[in-house]
Amino acid sequence: MFFTGLRCVGCGETHQPDRDLLLCPACDNLLDAIYDYEGMRHRIDRDAVAARPHGVWRWHELLPILDRDAIVTLGEGDTPILRCNRLAEYAGVRELWVKSDGSNPTGSLKDRSVTVAATKAVEFGYSVLSCDSTGNKASSVAAYAARAGLSSVVFCPQDTPLPKVTQAVFFGARLMRVDGHYSEVNAMYRRLIKSGEVKWYDCGTDNPFRYEGKKSYAYEIAQDFGWKVPDRVVLPVNGGMALAKSWKGFKELKELGWIDRLPTLVAVQAAECAPIVQSFLAGEQRVAPVKKGPTISSAIAGADPGLLGDRTLKALYESGGDAMGVSDDEALRAMEMLGKEGLFVEPSGAVAIAGLRRLVAEKRVDPAEKVVCVLTGSGFKDIDPIAERVVIGDAIIRNYDEMRAVSSTI
């Protein structure tokens, strides 16, 4: 294994790889996994890695585990990447590809990271997984707990879409619905975990091991394009873990000599709850909380992303990136356009397309670019806003003659 420990992004203190930590014990800042990249350069061949069985764990040398026998997997990762010419025309770019994470085992991006968290829980000997969530993470934590033979407890805002909480309960989670928006739930949950009164393995926003699973976006995108990265990668963000860790993943590949350049990254949020976008456009180094407004993009409606938001800003600045907030109407229109490509995506995932279109219209993206948009969750995860836009007729065919008559009009 090439995982060598954890380093605090604030004070720089390092910790041994077998430490069961969330935040830095010295300064309460985020921890980042560190690896022996020099050793990897001499001992790992990228084409041999690419030839392994599919999934996140083909990249195990770049993930923070010590025991491969502890791996908890449902076959996540290696999700489809599809060229979409009609979407490219809609967004206004030469070449547009979408990476559809709705095909992950529980239907969302969260499986990429929760597989790593569940594996660490097994390594550390926990019997219960827990998290706070806007819904997708809860479903994923419950599924991976079930896969590992563990119990799970999940905390969600009371207005979390029913399909997401249903999925979590189906997998055996103890569901706790909380009166408040996600940032309020997160604050209470983190206080509970820090109190030490519960002995659960936290798969929430402070877990440094879980973060690392999101690097697989970079690995897969680079591999999918023959180790020639696209010009730009656009991601929906809540706290921004996927974006910050994708950036780390691309930088790792360049350090290993597997790619020769880095892409530009873009963060897209709902306009009614866009703390990262607002702080980025203001040139801030820290993300200031905002007041959450109503939005159908509930999975990315975090009013206070905290320390993780700060890391996301850093990744945007380093990549020469951009950020955009989009309206509900724009998200719904993008969702409909994805449907014309045969893709069923929840509003929170469709914002990537809407954000790209706005950036091109505002001349902040060159139309000649090759762009990848990440679609983070299946439409089945938040089906109500989709169902509201679908008209199902009342007519019922009663016999063959009626079927034939109707068919002749089509």
C-alpha cells in the first residue's frame, strides 16, 4: 500500500495511516490523505491499472486503505461517459460529454466515496455507520452498511425527497428526520459526533477517508479519453467534495506522469443557495454562509459548506476555474434536454448543463472547448419535479381494434 498518513491542511501536522481521525486533533481543520507517489511511479503501470476489473477499487493504490480484505463494494464507479451532440448545441460548445453517475449502485455520486468510508469502518472495527445528508448520502451509507453487515443511522432534513429516505430505510437505516435545512442538520449532527456519546463511524462531511473516493472522477475521465484530459470539467456542488477531490485526482495523475496537463474546473450551484459561487465571484478565500432560498435542487442546497467550501474555492482558483448559480427554471430545462438524450437526471445533477450554457452565453467559456459535465444523481432520486412536468393521458385501450385505430394516428 502507498497510503502513508494524513496531513492537516491548516497547521500541516501529520498523522500515522492507522489513526482513526476526522478533523485535525491539533487545530480542528480538515485532514488530507498523503501517499508515496515516488514509489508509485516506479512500481505501478497506468495501463496495467486500466486493465483491471472495472470500478473505483481498480485504483486501490491511490486510496487510503491498509487492508484490501476489508474492502466493501457494490461495484461502484466506471459510470458511462457519453458524447451528446444535441446537448453540445444546446450548451453552445464544440464537444460535450456527460458522465452519468446515476448508474452507480444506489443511483448517485455518493457511492464513490461511501465505499471508502465503509471500508475504513471495517478496518477500524465499527458496527454502525452514520451520516447527515440531503438524501443521496443517506441512501448510500445505508446500502454499504447493509453490504458490510453493519447497522446505519442517518439524519436528513424533514423535506428530503421521499424516494431518497425510502431507499435508506429499505436498506435498513434508522432514519432521523430533522426540522431544519441541511446546514442546521449538519451543525447538530457534527456536535453529536464530537460529543463522543455515540460510537458510530461518521461518513459525513469531516471524514478524510471518504473524500478520497471522489478522486476516481479524475482517474476515470482521464482513462476514458486515452489519458488526454478535456479542457473543462463541470460539476454540481453542495459542499464541493467532488470538485476539490477531482482536482486532487488530476494533480496526482500529472505528478505520476500519466497525463500531461490539467483541466479547468467549474462549480455549479442553485442560484437560491450558492455560497461557493458567491464567495468565488467576490474573490474570497473563505466561503461565507448564505440564507437558503427555496430551490428544487435540494441535494446541493447547503447554506454553509464550512471548511470543505474553502477547499473548493482553492481548487477553483488553482485550476483557473469558474462558478455559476442557476435558477430552477434553468435546471428544469436542462433536465428536459437530458431527457431528449435518454438520460434521466435529478434537478441537482442537471444544473451542470444549465451552468455550462450560461457560462458560454456570458463568454466565460470558449465554445471551441471539449467539456465534460458530471451528472450526479438519477431522476428516480427526486422524481416529483419531473413527474409534475409529465402528462399521462387518461385514455385506456380496451381491445385490439382500438389499439389498431390509435396506432394508425401515430
